[in-house]
Amino acid sequence: MAARPMKLGLNIVANGAHAAGWRLPEAKADAALDFELWTMLATRAETACLHFMFWADGAAIRHNAPSQEALAYLARIDVWEPLTVIGALAALTKRLGFIASVSTTFNEPYHVARKLASLDHISKGRVGWNVVTSWSEQEARNFGRAALMPHAQRYARAEEFVDVVTALWDSFEDDAFIRDKASGRYFDADKLHPPGHAGRHFAVEGPLNIARPVQGYPIIAQAGSSGPGQALGTRIADIIYTAQKDKAAAAAFYRAIKAQAASIGRDPARVLVMPGILPIIGATRRQAADRFEALQELVPPALGLPLLKASFGDLAGLDLDGPLPPPLPESNALKSEHAALVRLAAAEGMTIRKLYQILAGASGHYIVHGTASDVADRMQDWFEGEACDGFNLMPAWLPGAAFDLFDQLVPELQRRGLAQTAYAGDGTLRGSLGLPRPPHRRHRSSAPGEDRNA
Amino acid sequence: MAARPMKLGLNIVANGAHAAGWRLPEAKADAALDFELWTMLATRAETACLHFMFWADGAAIRHNAPSQEALAYLARIDVWEPLTVIGALAALTKRLGFIASVSTTFNEPYHVARKLASLDHISKGRVGWNVVTSWSEQEARNFGRAALMPHAQRYARAEEFVDVVTALWDSFEDDAFIRDKASGRYFDADKLHPPGHAGRHFAVEGPLNIARPVQGYPIIAQAGSSGPGQALGTRIADIIYTAQKDKAAAAAFYRAIKAQAASIGRDPARVLVMPGILPIIGATRRQAADRFEALQELVPPALGLPLLKASFGDLAGLDLDGPLPPPLPESNALKSEHAALVRLAAAEGMTIRKLYQILAGASGHYIVHGTASDVADRMQDWFEGEACDGFNLMPAWLPGAAFDLFDQLVPELQRRGLAQTAYAGDGTLRGSLGLPRPPHRRHRSSAPGEDRNA
């Protein structure tokens, strides 16, 4: 197969995508609140012709299990709200895209539609929305709820939320604003279509008080891997974000997403699957392996041990470098996590410490260590083996691991024809990703099988 | 009295603060969606050493009375969401402040606290929040409500909302983040203080997932002029925004605010009263008067007549250049507006057209036309007569009326020592306004009469 460029994003997680990244001697521990550093990352990402920067997000200090003590080890508690930082970085760049996670569980469609439309105008069509439903109890308690809504309810709300947002973006047709000074008419009232939505979760009369976004709809990404998550993603998303740890599982996920998209009449080529990847790059394999081990060793037991509790019980007092006790019986609440954990624990030479380091370090993402060429090999293998359409690159610490991407990995991919060396398209993120601009709903053909996003 | 500089803001209202501003031949009718123009306005405002840019806001196409037909004359329906544009403009400036209106009626305190904290970090301490409670039925219907909450309920919610937001900003003490690589402790858990708020309108556990804002608290502005509005403003605000049409009323308002602040133990000098002013500047008085008349004549009857309906009935069919019919009996809902309208209507030579032009043109703000020197005289008279601490300058159309401010009015004020020629303070908006940084609530002295904002 002739080489073709993959889609590449830069996914910055607080002070580094590895939980202990900030503790490396060379790391800037307060990177997440250093705007000059963010500016440099965006500028270098644009020079490297990456398609976009991407942000996970939560409206809380989120944790699955850590004790109160463990909180103090969390470097991900001091971060910016992504829509505000996107405004700032958009002003300093010309072609790079920006995709922010925004929850449908603790927001209102009007605010989300409006902020994204506004950013899409400010950036001249370079923003995207990663639709998330929130997973933490901590977020619920910041918004007047005693507990997180059940999974099914969150996804039902998300489905309706996205439909209201796209209807709000279609409040005005593209050519609605005539601004006719002679007659005084600012817009053509026939081209105004307030959604007038009255649904199960939302009642939104509209219209949105802003012209249709530059991209028609900003790019929509989605990251749910559950059944309802995949159903939502394949229906509404341009990009599917996923955490996949091995190629076979990634390829199966890829096939499932593409098949599901085709089954509802969408063009599978227009649903881009982009897993996260956490590359640890060294000048030699030895150096990369040492860096990886150094990072893993920096994960404190207080952060790691609570993650094993639901599956192995309280391990305090046991030798951390000794074997794991037998797993507890499966609990319903954590079914898939439990099974994966028990499988991992059965690996040769696995100790308590190693297991919690694996769990706490990269939050389920694909960690690869080696030379830039080694990492490029693995990415090429996934890409050409139809396990993905590209990757979200996650620097393990800042800024060094990001520099390794810009200085070594991306040039290596470019040499192989696997990364673009110039931006394609019309200047918008949609154009750069090769995705067409969605026409206004009044001008969409009703041909069967037509892609609603095209 | 020796001249001292007044506080000056630039209040940009969509495509111009005058309803018909966009219709002038020299106006850029789509100014509100032109980011290069916004960049130029911010850059020039900074060169002119203005303290801040200021945005009104509503999450709807808001109107008090206009007919469906009149909607098409509204140029204020196609605007950006201010928090997103602040992010962008903050990245392009160094000293200028940015104050956005954000409603407490249709938002959640956690989101508002977080976005403002984030922007305060990105801008290095240059943002502010204008607390508004929303006045339009249209906004209510965009957020699942059949009607706007009653005034008293909106203000009760606003009081609690602001208290939750400041508590969230105090989630971490200023020196909570130790980022100790050796021990792995990212912050000192003793310096974490989640609000744990459980009140009448909100339950917010916290903490906020971001370090304390650079300014401690971003600047808080407030614009309510009702009893509850003044009570809220004098309790929580650094800046009181107000629309005042004549000096005597402005001076009475100023005295009332300062007295009310003093009565609750705040330093009245730390509650800045800044009315909006809409200057129409010409090279000569004649030219300025002609410009003003041209603007007024461009207000279409469809936009203006509905504003008279509640007080004078349906005026369709009457001669617009003839006298007004007798006013209808006072209605409870519109008491103060009705009385003001009837007073205005009694002025000599007042016609139907003139009255609706006055009402629709400047939305109750002080319009002054004349040479730059004339306008500076009026501003100096208000300022030295203790009717204000400064002004929010509102360009009637864009960009010309803004250029008149930068090229003529501000230099004239600077020559008189009434406008600063360099920024004061530590680089923050709070510093530039001469207002102290509020200490964390755990370190605030409990001396009686202490200003909570100081």
C-alpha cells in the first residue's frame, strides 16, 4: 500500500499524560498553568502540521478510587477550562485545529452551541467538540446532585443534547445575514429557523444569537466505548477517540465502528478512529526503557494501591514487590475493569507495585517506548493494519516529551509519508481532516444513506 | 481640585452601541464577527491606556417589545459569547483588562468560577465578571423555562451564586501548590478548602480544579439599579455599571451607592461607579449634530413603535411626525419605564418619531454629541461633580466611532490629566484600577468594617 498521511492530534493532559510525569527532574511541574508554554506547544504543533490539539475535561477534581491522602499526589487537579484556552490559542495560530471535551451531563445545549459557534467564528473554522457524558461522582456533587446519573440516562441525555446543539447551529441559514443598509433589514427572516425544541431532557426555543458556524457544524468527536457510547459516536461523530492497549483489540474496535457507521447509512471513511498513544522516546531503546521505568517508579503507592482495592482488597501491609493475592469475586459495578485487571495480574513476574504502576501511569492508554523509529513502526503497523485512522499523541511529561514528538517522531513519520508536511483544505479543521462541510438542514438532500454530517 | 485620571472602559455593543449605527455608510455592518477588527480595537484600547473592555451579554436574541417583523432590523443578534472572545483578546494584549457579563440566572456557579479563574490565569490577572441576572423572556425559553423567574427570585439566586463562586475561587490557598518532586506531593492538603456549599439555590461540594485566580478574585462588576440590584452591587462589586441620562440623577445614584457601601462597612472608594456614555464626535458641533440626527433618522419605525405600545397604545396609522396621543394608564409591570416615557413625551416639539428614536437608539444611555473638547467638558463636569468615577465609552458604530475615541477624545482627556497615559499597578486589572488583591478567606482579618473585597 502506498503511504498516505494519518490524522494526528496532540492530546495534552494537565502537566503530562503520565500520572508521575511532572516528577521527572526535567519536567516543568506547573506546565498546565504556563501560558507561554501552551503558546509554544500550539505553535510547534502547527509547524509540525498536526491536525489539532485535544483536551479531555472534567468539572471537578476527578478520581476513581484514590484516598483523600492520594489526592495530594494528583497533578491533574490544577488545569484550565479548555474552551477558554482555545480562544487564546486560536488567536495565536492560523491552521491548527482545537478540540475540547465538553460534558452533556452538566451543561445546557444553548451555552455549548453558542460558545462553540463563537470559537468557530473567532478561529475561522478550526474548532471541535468532544462530546462526553462525565464519569465521576465528584462532578455530580459540584452541580447539585447527590450522585452521578445512571449511564443509560446520561447517554439518552447526550443524544438529545447533540441534536439540540446542531439544530441551534442551524438557527440561521448560511446566507441569512444580508445587512442591507438601505432597507435597514439585517437578516432575511425567511432564513431564520429557531429549533423550537421540546424534548424529554430539554426545552430550547432558540434561535441561537450568532450566525451559522464557519464549518457549518464544528467537528464533533466522541469517546464512549460502551454500547450506547458507540451508538452515539457512530451516529454523530466525525472523530472517535479511544483508549486501546493492543493492536488486535484496536483493530476489532475499528472494524466495529466502521461497520456500525455503514449500517446506519454513513460513509465509514468519514468517521475517523483515533486512539490515544503515549510515546516514551529515547535516542536508544535502552534510554527509552530507562525513562519508562523511571516514570513508572515515580507512581506513589498511595495513588496506585486504591486502584487495586475493588479487585484485590486492601493490600496495605503486603510486600509491594511480592505477588498479588487471589482476586476477589467479580462485582457487577466494575465488571469489565475487573476482568481486565485479573488478566493483567496473571502476567509473568507481575507484582503489586508493577500492576498499580501500569494502572495509574497512563490511564489505559497505549504506552510505547523506544526510538522514534520504533514508535513510528508501531504506529505504522496499527495504521496500515486498519486499527486506526491516526493517533492522539500524548506527551508523558512537559515540555520534553512534546519536544521529542516534534523533533523526532513527527519528522520520522513525515519521512515515511505517514504524516502531512502541509495543511490540506480550505483553512478549516474540517477541510484539513478531509471532511465535507455539512449543509444547512433545509438544504440537505433526503437521499437514503446520506451522511448527516456531509 | 487638581486633575486626576478617571477610570475608563470600552463597551462594545455588537455592531455599534446605537441601534442604527450599522446603517451609516461608513460603518462596517458585520463588525461584531470580524476578529481582525476586534484585535485592532483591543490593541488600540491598550495603546490608549483604557482600563478594560466590557461586554453586555444575553443568551438569546433579546428584545423588550419588537414585533416579529422588527427582529429583522436588530443588528445585535449576531454576536460572540464574551468569555470566548476574552480568551482570544487576552492572548494578544499585555495590560488591557476584560470584563464579561455572565448571567447568574441561567448558569451554574462551578462553570462560571472555573472559566473566569481559567481566563484570569491565561491573562495573568486581567479579567472581570459583570454579574447580571438576565431580563428577557427569550433567555428563559432557551433554558427550559416557560417564563423568566421573578425579579426577587433572580436576585436571591444571584446573591448565593456570587458567594459560591468566591468560595470556589478560595478552594486552594495561594501557596497550596508545592509541586514537590521528591515526595510526590503536588499540593499541601491542609491548604485545600472545598466550599461544601449546600444552600437554597445551589449545592456545590467543590473544590474548584484550578489554583486561586491571579487576582485572588477577578474584578466583579454589577449593573442592577433596582433596590435588590443596588444591595447586591454594593455588597459584592468592585465596579457599578449604570445607564444614566443626566448629571443630577447620576450624582444622586453615585451618592446612594457610596453611602450604601459605607453603611455595610466597605470603603466607598473601592466601589467604582462607571456609567455608560455614547459620544458622537465631530470636527465641529454642526458635524456632530448632523451625525447624531443621521443616526436617529435611521431607526426604523418597526423597531421603534413597539417600544411605545405599552404606554401609548398602537400608534400605527398616526402621523409619525405629529404629536403623541395621551398616555395610557400606568401598568404595574412597567411602572418606572412608563413614568419616564410620559415625562419625555411632554418635552417641547416631541413627536412620535422623535420619542421612539430616543428610546430605540441608545437604550437609555447618555448620548453626547459635539467636538472632542465638548464631550470631554461634559465628562469632566460629571467626574468632578461626583457623578461618577469614570465612564464606559460606547462607540455608536464601528469602527469609526471607536477611532474618534482613540484619536480625539482620549488624547483630549489625557491633556487635561483626566485619563491615564500609562498603566498603573502590578500588571493586573485590579492593580490598574487601584484596588487591592483580596486575601484568601482564611487569612482575612475579622476587623469590623473590613472590606470583604480588600
